[in-house]
Amino acid sequence: MRNMMKRFIRGESGAVSVDWVVLTAAVVGLAGVAFLSIQTASGGVGTGVGDGLTNMEVSD
């Protein structure tokens, strides 16, 4: 039983999985922050273009 516990404590087979989970969570978090920042910045531009097109006169 003692040998099994020592092997379990020294084993590193799951360490790579934990690294990938942490790395993936960081990438998803950064992508979310970037998306929110781009969405906020482009909202005003879209509104301005929409207002400009609404007020424009079309001639034949």
C-alpha cells in the first residue's frame, strides 16, 4: 500500500492535462476580453454609419 501511494504522489501523467486546461482557460478569457473591447469600440461606428445612411438623400 505504501508503494502505491509513493507511485501515485510521484506520478506526473495528469500534469500535462492540467497544463492544457489552464492554458485553454487563459486563451478563452483573453478572447472574451478582446471580443468585448472590439464590440464596444465598433458599436459607435455602426451607429454613426447607420445614422449617416438614414439621413442621406437618394437622387435619380
